[in-house]
Amino acid sequence: MSIDLTGGIDPGREFVFAERPQDPEMRDSVSFWVFDDRGTVGLPRIGIEAVSAGWEAHQIQVNVAFADGRVYRLRDEATARSPFGADGRPTVLGAGPIAFTCVEPFDVWTVAFDGVATQTSSADLAAGRKTGPSVDLRFQVETKMAVPPWVQGALRADADSQLRTSIVGDLMGGPRYEQLFRATGSIEVAGQRHDFTGSGLRIRRQGVRRLEGFWGHCWQSALFGSGRAFGYIAYPPRSDGEPAFNEGYLFDGDGELIPARVVHAPWLSRLQPVGEDVSLVLETERGEVHIAGETVVSTHDITDPSEVPAEMLAKMANWSFPALQQAGVRYRWDGEETVGMLERSIPTDKLIRD
């Protein structure tokens, strides 16, 4: 067998919007999660959200986290760059200091950043402290896709139904897929350069996203050296008793994705910088798969809506700002080890405070 890295998706879906969409709520989004093989440094989500209502300036998120606890982060808006690459195709989603480029659909993507970020720490972010000195930050990463893309709702009928008929579709933000990759890159910060090889996850989304009513989630994925991989997204049980979205996959290193669902997820309950057990159990037709995990780099976002400008709230669909963790995890699966991603959230009033 062989790997179809397009997953049967039209390569044109990889391109960004060439001009402002007519719907003011429509958005274009690219984000990466990148981790070095050693677990010493990671980019636990870097991304751009381009919303039609404010098309001249795109929203930027940058996280650079080190295993020693240092974090460099940026939350800002910056002037949009031209979407057209050197070949004239709309292959670039960029704003100010950052640009994502589709070099070849479902094959090679790059990201480059050259700007300023706030220096903080995993411990400070977990405590809700975000301020710190501004420092110069540069990074560049080239990615090579390694696993078929996972289109949310494509593997389980119940997941597809929820995306089409419930609030879950609004939360996902329209057509969305994610894809694991191998990576090479470098990070320059605090007078030091860190070259690395590793892996990560790319997310591509175009659509209208509404986050009202969001009640938390857990999202994990990783690519191992053998080519095996896993991923899932799940929402916690709903207070109204309705089914909650729960879909994932396993990948054997060849062929197609194997449908799965998570039966044990490390739901967020308290904020801990690193060293937390975030193991999981996935269920497929073959049976259960146990994957051990421990956080090695971590960032948190705890936001008071009163501190957010009204125009930004509107662009973010009046999201209720749950407590959010974005982290790198050392995963172990049947003797193999790698570093992959974790994102999870919970309403702030449900956090356990030590």
C-alpha cells in the first residue's frame, strides 16, 4: 500500500482566499504545532486568523516554549500581506512579522517569523500573569506532510451528524482538516539559535466560526518515528445529556486512517506548567490502544473579557474565553517515543484552584 497525502481532497482547498470574502464572518486560518525530537523546545500553536470584517489586519498567535519553563508569546493584529506567491497563486497567509506558505499542496508548507514577542514563563501563564519584557524572536520551519489529512466528521457517522446538525459545526468553524508532518527549522531568541528536527501538526480551516456556548475540549495528536500516528478531538459530556463530539484515528504508517474514539481523555481541571500525566486511551474496531503522555513544554491563556477591545471581541465571535492550555507532550506507545501536541480547555469557573 501507499500513503495518499491528499486524502482525496481537491488541492485547491490548500490555497488561501485571494480577496476579502463577502460574508463579514468568513475567516481563513492556518496554524502549526511544531516540536523538536528532544522535547527541549516547541511551538505549541502559531497561527493566523483572517476575518473578513477586519481583512486589512489579521489576528496573530505565537507561542514558543522551552522545557526549562521559558515562554515567548505574541497576541496581536498586524497588516495583512499579499496572498500571492512567486508563482502568482494565492499560497501565502501572512500578516506583519509572520507568513505561512503553501509550497506544494498536501506536501510542503513553511512558516517564517521575524519580530518581537513577550518573554514570560509556563508558571506565570498558569497563574494568569502575561506581562514581561519584549525580546527579538525569529523562527523558520519547513514541513513535509507524512500522514493523510484528517477531515473532521469523515471517519464516524455520529461525528459527521453532529457537525451538520448541532452547535459543533459552528465551533469547528466550517470545513476543517489537519495533517501531521515532519519538520526542520531554527529558532533564534535571547541571543541563542536552536536548530532542530521534529514533527508537528498543520490545521487548515475556511469558514464561519461561532464560539458562543463553547464548554471545553481535549485535542491530542502525534507522529512517531516508525510512521505510526494518532489524533482525536473530543468535547466533554454535555449538561443537557446530548451526545458530545468525539472522533479520532490511528495510522499504521501506511494506507488509510483507522477510525477511533477516545474513551479516556485527560480533561483539563487545573493549571499545571509541565510534568503532568496526560495519557489517553483510544478505541477502534481492533480494541483499545493505550498511549502514555507527559507534558514537557506548556503555555496557558486565561483571559478576562473586560480587558479585550470590543472590536476584537466581535472578531472572536464573543467567545466566552475558557481557560486554555496549549502544550507539547512526550508520548509513549508500544515502546516508541515522540513529542506531539495537546490543547484542552475548560470554563474558568470550573477550574480546580489549589
